[in-house]
Amino acid sequence: MGWTISFRTRILLVVVLVAVLPLGLIGLWLTGTARRSGEELLLTRMSQVLDETASHLRSQWTLSRSQLLDLAEHPVVRRSLESLPSLPNDGGTAASFTALVESVFASEFPSLERELVMARAVTTGGEVRWSLPAERDPSTRARSGVVVTAAVHESVFGDKVGDIEARIETSALWDELGPAAGTGVVVGMFDNATGASLLPLLFDPLLLRNSLFRWGGEDWITHRKRLANPPVELVAAAPLTPYVEPFQAAASRGVGVLFMVAMAGLVLAGWMVRRMTQSLERLAHAADAVSRGDLEQSLAPERDDEVGRVVRAFNTMTESLRGTLKKLADREALAAVGEFAATLAHEVRNPLTAIRIDLQRVEEGLPENSPLRAPQSRALEEIERLDATVGAALDVARTKSVDTATVDVLVPLTAAIHASAPEFEERGAVLHEPTQSGPIHIKGDLGALEQLFLNLLLNAAQALDSGGVGHVTLTLEDGTVVVTIRDNGRGMTPDRLERVFEPLFTTRAGGTGLGLTIALRIASAHGGDIRLTSELDRGTTVEVRLPLATT
């Protein structure tokens, strides 16, 4: 047998696939986006820091370059780049120009003089006319700096005579209180031409060449910005953890909440699915029971929905099946009754024939004035009547048809009353006969009708105890004669009352279970029916309805 999944499990799998699985995917997405969100926030912050730093650098660069341009227009600097004309008291030497320029720096450009790492004047031919020392104060001056050049002309609109080349200290453009201070972001500065680092860093400047590196046990990311003025590249670096951790914590909380919601939803879905499928489960068990032959299964529809409609359809189906099988069983039983009738007719008529012959021989041997002739004649008449009654009744049971003739219903009824009288007397009960005197004509067979009434009267007598009473009455209703046989005997329970006409069903020890079955078939063969009501310990009432003769 292959592995099967129950309907309830399939519904839960649908819930998991449609609801819980998407929640799980959302949780994974939240976990994956936490780092990206932290990175994006950090990159945005570093971009802001670099923009602020670049703005600060451009401002400082513009100020320093403006001072250098002013220096390039100073007369002393111009003369120093000409063909070394004689200067008073110095013989026109380069050394005297260097001293003179230093005095100009000291007196007119003190702030620029403090920012310069070095400065020199170069003619258009490449000759260095003067040069300031590269290190004036090694304890405070940085060796690195940003190179800046300013052209020197003979006059405002004159020819170019050379350039002033200077290296401005990085500290003049950037100080510890710069734009990155207090942000948690480390900013490096590199010369565009040489790639040299222009700022002291906590770690190896080469690490800033990578977009992601690890230092101090943490992952760092970098963001860079290249400037033309000053000609440097700014690189910002910052650790990821302070920015990623809040997102990861929020994502973890979100995943936890999603997990709890998913579990709660799964539990709720399981409970709801169980409630919704309980009716289907009961229906399945009932269907299994029906398949095993238990046709008494019946379910109460709990809701007026699709499942309720299926339950009602199941009840209708089982009820119809019970009815169909009952009809089939009745047909089989009646067929057996027919076979039994043929056997009974054979077994009863043969002895009756032998008895009749013997009585006839006795009659031939009796003297004419013998007192035995009267009972002997009555015995022969009773045998003839019994033979006719048995034959007619069994013919009806076997063929469902009768040979009809116009008869007075009182005739077979009276004969049946007389035949059943000994049974009532034996039990100490009384039977009250009908009071009608006029004929009531119907179409039927005397023998079959007598057997019909006799069966009912015998049943009434057998239900009575000593002191019991039976009543037989006749009434006319709309072209129908109603023969009512009522007793105040033991009665029957409702479940037995439902089965009294079933073939071979009996509530009496020694009973055949055929009396009412044959009686009903005789009544049906005459175009009538039998109605039976009963109450336990209060008695039974049987109504035989037969159509009156129309002619």
C-alpha cells in the first residue's frame, strides 16, 4: 500500500506553503538586508563626511593659493626671476634674493610662510633662482604636502618669466578639528600624482586601497572622492559593526516576531482545520462502516455549508440504500414465502384429502339414524372449507392475485371469528363481535379473506392474557369498508412495530413470522391495505381497508 497523506495534512501543507513559508522567506530577507542597510547608511554618512571635508579643503586651498598668487605678483619675486639684475648692497646674487624673499615672507605673508613646506622660484628656462629651506622646524613641520604652482609675469599683462612652486603643508588644509572629527569615520588623503598618503592614520594607508578590509577585529568599508583642487583623493573608512548591529538586532527581533506569528498562525490553522475537517472525518468513518455493511449510520449536519450538504446527501443515500436493500430482502423473503406456500399446500392438502376420504368411508358405514352422522358431516364440511381457505390464501401469497367475486365481507369475517373463538377462550379472553347485520359487498375471494381475518384475530388473541378483551368493528368510509380489530394486550415497541410486516419476523416464540406478511399480501391483492398502531402495555389496533364492490 502506497504512502498517503490525509486531507487534513494536505490543508496544513497548503497553509505552510501559502502563509508560513512566505513569512520564513521574509525573515531570511530581513536578516540578509540588515547588513546591506547598515552598509548603505554608513556609506551615506561617509559620503556626507567626504563632501564636508572636500568643501573644507577647497576653502583652505583657495585661501592658500590666493596668498601664493599675491606672492607671485610681488616686485621682489618678479625681479628674482628676471636675468638677476644688480640689487643694492647685495651684488645681485641668488643668495641675496633668497634672503630678500624670506624677509618678504616674514613681513608680508607670515601665514603663508607658516603653511609652506618648501617654496622655490623657477624661470621659464628651468633655472632655480631661490629656494626656501625644506624643513624650518622638523618638530612641527610635516614632510608631506600638496604641490601648488603660480605663474610669475613681468607685469600684469607682461610675458611670463617663471613659476613659483610651493608645497603646502597638509596640516594647513586639514587639522584634527576638521569635518571628520567626532563622526567615527577615519579620513585619509592621498596625492593624486604620487599616491602618497598625506595624513597620519591609525593603520596602514595601503588598507584604504580596498573597498572592504578587516582591522582591529572588525570589518571596515571605504568610500573615496577625488578632487582636482586641491589635487588629492579623499578616502573615508569606518567600521561596519556600529551601523550594522542595530539593523541586525532589529532584524533578529523581527524574525523572532515573525517566527512567533508563524507558529501561532500554524497552531491556529491546525485548530481551525481540525474543526473544519471533523465532519469530514466522521463522514469518512461512517462511509467505512457502510462499506462494511452497517447501514444504520446517520450523521447530524452541523453547518449549512458544503460539508453539511454532503452529510445530508450521505444520510439520504444511506436511507435510500437501506430502503432498497429492505425491498430486495422483502422480495427474497416473499419469494421464499411463495416456495413455502407451494410446499405447505402440498403437505397440507395431501393429509386433508386422506382425512376426507376416510370420513366419507365412515359416513358410508354409519346407519342412517346414527348420532355420529351430524359431527361427521360437520367434519367433512370443515375439511372442505379448510382446504379451500388454505388453497386460496397460499395462492395469494404465491401469486399476489385472487379469483374475485362479489362477497359479503361479514361472511369470511364471521367464519374467522368462529375459527379463532377457541384461542380466545383458551386464554380466558373475550372477543366482541361486530353489530352490523346488513351485507357489505366487496370483490374478493372468501377463502383468502377468511385467512386474512383469521391471522389478525389469532394475533390479537395471542397478545391477550386472562381477562383481556378484543373488539371487531366495521365502518364505511368513502367507498371503503374498514374492519378494525382492537385488543388491550401487551402491545409493541415502536422498533418492533416498524418490522411487523417483514417476512419471517416474529415476536412470539413458536411463531412463523408469516401471518401478517400473508395478511398484507391478501389485502393488497384485494386493492386494500392494513394499518397497524400499537402502544406497549396498552394494546394494538389493526385496520383492514377494502374497497366496496361498485356493482
